[in-house]
Amino acid sequence: MIAPLFATILLAAGCSGDSDAIFFGPAPGEKRTIEFQDGRLPTSSYFGTRDAFLKDGPGLDAVNFGITPSDTVGSRLLTEYYYESRYIVRMDVSLLTDCSEITRAEMRLHLGAPSADSLVFEAYEAAVPQVIPGTWVEGLGGAMNGVDWKTVDGSVPWDTPGGDLSGAPFDSATVTLDSTMVFDIPAELALRWVEEPLSNHGIVVRLVGTMPGEHAVLRARESAAALERPRLLIEYIPGG
């Protein structure tokens, strides 16, 4: 059954901070869902994703990979050395108000064929050094031109190389063959992204127990196939 639309007039400042505001939508307490994906959702004009690959390889740890359509996460061989590659991504969720109650959130990342039959990836909340007033910089590729394994923006170092990880991983995903891995974002983390936009540093994805050569190809926001770009779903209750 489709719930009827209604209008509520707020005569005093409410959770939106505006007085005399009129809201149209489902009745209070009914869940709504919004999705974010560059060029598609919630509309074709959305391009709020920022992402990059972080590589701990000789000559690569100070290089920005912020405009790469796809790259590996895991372990790769460079000449005679294996190195680790991670993925960092954040999505602008400012279309939601800070009065939303988040009931569910998930991040979907599309993968190409992994190098092994089954690989496990972990997702962490990303953090940045306190000296940074904003967040990491996606960059345009090249040296000292955005986030890399060593730095947040090409100059300011991470507290820990490879991206600052806030605590333990909040979720893990096992992938086989070509698939989409899904991470459940903690509701309190998604709500903080809504209420405190400057705290939104996104997530870092890494391969668990990396064995030499094990990796998977991950599609970034620059992927020519829009359906393969990172996708964030948030289920919430409007009205605060």
C-alpha cells in the first residue's frame, strides 16, 4: 500500500533550522531510501564521490592515483618487489538533513575477477591527522598532487602510512569471481556524516591477510560504466 503524501507546517525552527518550512513526504516513522552513485543516483547530476588508490610500492608510495577508472586492491608485483594497494572513498551525503534517523547504510563496490577463488576485504572508517582542517584530497594523478600512501594531500603525512584507520574494521566482505562487495556502514557513522559533514572522511578498504600476488580489480568513480561506480545506500526515517 502506498502511503498518502502530506504536508507539515513548522511554525517554529525545527530540526532543519528553518521556520515556516513545509515538508512533503511519507508520514513520520516511515522509512525512506536514498542512494548515491556518480552520474546516476539520486539524480544524473550527482557527482559527489571522491576516491583514490593508495600504493606502498617502490616509487609509488608518493604518487597520487586519484583519477584512475579501476585499479587493484591487495598485493601486486613491481619488478622483484610485492607491494600493497588500498582504496579510499567518500561520498557527499549533504542531500540528507541532520534530523534523519539512519536505520541502515551500505556501500557497494564493483570488482573485476580476483586473483584467487575467495578473497576477504575489510572496511575501516577513515580518519585524517588533526592538523588537517578538512579531509584528504582526491588529486589529479602524479607526484605531490593529492592523497597517496604517505600523505593526505601530497604534502601532509598520514599519522600512519597507508591511510589513517579509525579503530577496528567495521565490516568485511568475501568475494568470488566477478562480484560486488557490500559493506554495512554502522548507522551511527552514516548519521555522523549527515550531521557533521566535515567528519566525513569516508572509508578505507584493504585485503585481509594479503598473500603475495593476491588482489582484485576495483572500479572507481571514473569508471566509464556508471553502474560499476561506488554506490552508497542509506535507509532513514525523515523528520527527526
